Amino acid sequence: MTVLVFLDPAHENGRVADPAQPQLMATDLGATRGDGIFESMLAVDGVARKVGAHLDRLAKSARTMELDIPSADAWRRAIATALAEHPPAEEIVIKLLVTRGVEGADRPTAWVQADAAGPVGRKQRQEGVDILLLDRGYDSSLAERAPWLLLGAKTLSYAVNMTALRYARAHGADDVIFTSTDGLVLEGPTSTVLMATERDGVKTLVTPLLENGILPGTSQGALFKAAAAAGWQLGYGPLQPHHLLEADAVWLVSSIRLLAPVKSIDGTPIPVSAPMTDELMKLLAEGSQD
Ligand code: PLP
């Protein structure tokens, strides 16, 4: 069941709306130009995870595109309303969406959507993923040179990301890792890339450099914090595909799928570590409680 809660100054805790009825104006700039941003977070047993980190990233995306959005408190109240309206479920996906609003109105359209989590994230988590490396078509310094391209923001223009996933599935893979034209590992269409090595008893987690034009993952952030406290070494790229092939384990990480072990890259099998996956799943859950 889908629950919709619109952020509306006349309703302190948000206005619950009927998902079976039209709710957006056809002239909303989110629909006509994809001019908006979003967040996806997971609620486990009715408790939303990493709300602060998601709200911080939403605010950062908004600043990048000069979008005036509701306050963090208003979002928190609307999230609480959405969770209260949704029938109990082990995992609920909560999306925060905000567009530049109806043409000429000068007011954003903002809403929370809650749905029971679908099967894909859980399947990736349990069974792992076969990956295709796909060219993102830009070099790793573009984000810094051209901030108007919004490379580090979570915008509503996800058609390219979704098309890359369809391309992978049409070619026998489950998911994608994008690479830059100068040969660096970037991110998945809906995930952060993470690899681990274990040498002489020292375990190290590495993720690509954020400056390379990728979205800063809230899951990666939460996991790095918890892993550092548990004695892991941490590292940030630059990573090339051969680093992934030589790692002891590689994962796609995101709020909904959590950790999905990568089983192969472009058809080449790579090692999977069930003990490391179990340990990192616990650390991710620990780091995601606030
Ligand atoms: N990178 C991209 C492009 C994403 O869309 C996402 C999440 O959907 C992530 C990374 C992972 O972010 P998070 O861990 O905050 O879910």
C-alpha cells in the first residue's frame, strides 16, 4: 500500500493524500523538467534509519540547485505521519520528494511516499549481483569543473540511471558500476561501490573518491563510521577496475539494498566473503540507528 503525505503549511504534520487520485499539477516543474530532488530511506520495524543523514543530503542537493525546501522538522513530522499511516511491515521504503513546484507559483511541491519494500533489494542482498562496467561518458574531474551538471546531487533526473540498469539486465547482469572516461570506478546507478582487503590481519574498506562526481552515500558514511570504531582501516580511491578484481570482496551499498555482494564483473568471477558481509551488515545496522 502506498502512503502519500504532502508537506503543506496548513497541516503541521503533513496532509495525507489518496495515492489513487491525481495529486500533482501537469505544470509541476518536477514533471515538465525533472526539476527536483529526492531521497530514499529504509524504515525497519517502523523506525526510519539515518534520517539526519538523508535530510542533510537533501538540503545539500537543494542548495546545489538553489531550491528552497521545507525545514528538516517539517520533513521529520511528515515522515512520522507516513509511518503511522502505513500498515506495519518489516521494511518500508520512505521517499522524500521535492520539486521546484508549479510553473509560476514560486513554491516547491514536497511530499513523502511510503511503500513496503519490494523484492529486488532483498534479492540482491541475499544472492549477490553480477555487474557490468558501463562508461558514464565523462572524466573524473568534471564534477569540480562543472557544478551545474549536479553530479553530486540526488536529482529527479534518474532516467539515465534506470536505462543503465535495463541495459545491464538485457545483457545478462544484475547491476552496473559506472566508470569515468579516464578509467576510474565511480558508483552504481543507485548505489555506492565498496571493496575490502585483508592483509596480515588488517582489514581495510575502500570506496571511490567523492570528488570524482559521485553521490556521497549515506550508507557508506554510516558504515565507515561504525567500521572505523570496530578497528577497520578506511580508504578513499581513486579506484580502477583492476582494484575491484584484486579485492577480497566488493559490494554495492545503498539504503534499501544494504550490502549486495558482487559475484562477477564483466563476466569475471570475483571472491565473495560471507564472514565480511555478515560483519559489515551488522556494522551498517549499528551505524544507521540515528
Ligand atoms: N549513488 C547513487 C547514484 C544513488 O542513487 C544512491 C542511492 O540511491 C547511492 C549512491 C547510495 O546512497 P545511500 O547509501 O544514501 O542510499
